[in-house]
Amino acid sequence: MLSNLWRRQAPQMVGIDIGSHEVKAILLGKVSDGYKILAHAAVPIKKGAVNDHDIRDSEAVIESLRLLKRQLPKSAKFAAVSVSGSAVMTKVIYMDASLNEVEMEAQIEIEADNLIPYSLDEVSIDFETLAPNKNDATKVDVLLSACRTDNIDARVDALDDIGMEAKVVDVEGYALGRAYELVAKQVPEDIQQKGVVVLVDIGANMTTFAVVEQGETTFIREQAFGGELFTQSILSYYGMPYEQAEKAKIDGDLPRNYMFEVLSPFQTQLLQQIKRTLQIYCTSSNKDKVDYVLLCGGTSKLEGMVNLLTNELGVQAAIADPFKGALKADEKVQQQLQKDINKYLIACGLALRSYGQWRT
């Protein structure tokens, strides 16, 4: 049976991003010129509790979520969360345009056994009709998503333990792509209309890519690479304890030569990961290049990253800042979050599920 990856109802939901380094939450309200932050929170998570986006220590995750909930309004009962990593599979398939949703669902159930590399007893699947197929007018493109059910259940159960209900379990890459709505104004208008924009979320252990064309997410991918490797380099190179290395990375309190000794090698590795993924996208889409790169996530603001990508990729790169786009906040909240707002982009994309179209 198809599960509730993208299914009704549509109450106001807190977007909750359960990462390997911390749990982040954001609640958005709709305003005339975009969206306004109604509440936000970020709580550290025990090291190792989440690995490859798989919850390994449910008690540690629940404890972080419990602390997170205390910072949210008591009226916040519903959440949107995401799954990611090796347990998730997405694939665009082609189906007859004449099929209605019920017929499409039945057909996907029949064909899923050939499309999904897991036993159907172990997975939850869902689909979304995208657009007419460009090569065959009798077909439509359909996005099929599948995830191991235990990964979904781990998130749903953790939220249930703190008295919140997971109304939506999304795919992280698509949540990132949805957040483009908040930062689109940073991109030149001609690229917004006809170009290719890639959002790159550099987290602690995972870098997530979402390619957006004319407002639609057309490609997602993940690489097991993130800021944790930079912390480990600091730790091993300078003999610091882990906590001291992490703090030194955040505060920039490092030896004078750190740029040559640890930062530059890490950036070179990160650049290789980004280049490799963009090449995969260009090959699969018959595109020559992307037109704009927006960086987000906790590791995105490393010194020199924007200039490095702009020079090495030959396209303009920038740090995603939703406050320059469609995201609003009271002055005090904006001052609190200005430094770190771009690490909330996936949580924002999840919170936006409250205001999108929903399948009946």
C-alpha cells in the first residue's frame, strides 16, 4: 500500500531537520510578500546518534527533540520531516497521460517490484505527477519516491514520543529545492526564468544538491562529505580534542597558517565533490553547465568558498540568504538568525509544505 510520504491534510507544520550535528526547526506564516518566521529553534544532537541520516540512537534524538519542542509554541502540534541517505530512492518514470490518480497508483503498485531495489515489504512508496513528457505527448513524467519504512517510522515515532504528529515525511533533496522559493530573488531574473540554479547544502556529514529549473526541482543528489571532515582535519593536525576543534572551526580561532594546512585541502576535496555531482547532472540532462550556485548549510560560509566556486566552476556563486528574498522576521529574530539562517534552508523547505498543493 502506498504510504503518506506526500499526503493530506494541510495544517500548519513545523519544519524539522534532523541532522547528524543538530536538530533545527522553523515555523513559517504566510504574509503578503512571502513568509514570516513565527518560531525557530536549534538543539545539538549527541555525536553518532544520526549517521547517514539513519537514526542510530533514538533516545538521544528524542531528547534533542524534546528540548527543541520547549522552544516552540505550545500550539505547534504537527511537523514535516525528511528522509535521506542510502535508504531513499527517487526515480522519474513515464506513465500514460490518460490515467487518473487512482489508476496511476494501481499501475505503480504493479510495477514497483521492478523499479525498487528492496523488498516491497520493507519500503513505503509514493508518487507525484510532474509535467507532460517532452518527448511523448501521450506520457507524463511521474516522480516515484521510495524509502525503507523503518527510517520513516523512526522519525514518526520520535516525534510521537514528544507529543507531535508527523503529517509529512518528505525527501530532503526536494525540501531543499522547495526552499528556492525563499532565495530566488538573489538570482538574476533571466536565470530565474530560463536558467539552471543549483542549491548546495553542506552539512556536517552530507552535502545535498538540488537543481532547480524555472522553479521546479529537476535533480537531487547527495554526497557523503561535509564539515565534519574539516573538524577531523583540525583535530588531527593540531592535536585538539574534538569539542575544542569544533569550537575553533566555528569561531575561526585557529593558527595563522590554518588556511594552507587544513582549509585549502578540505576546500579542494569539497570542490571535487561539487564538480563531480554537477557533471552527473549535466550528463543526465544534456546541459552544458549550470548558471548559478547557491550555498547553504553550516559549512557553506568557510572563508573563500564563494570565490573558489565562482572561479573554478566559471559561474556565479553566492551564500543563500532567504532574508534577501521572500523570508521575513521581526527585527530581533532577524538579528538572532542572520548569521545562521542559511543552515535552516531544509527546515524552511519542510515548513513550506504547509502552503503547497496537496494530493486528495
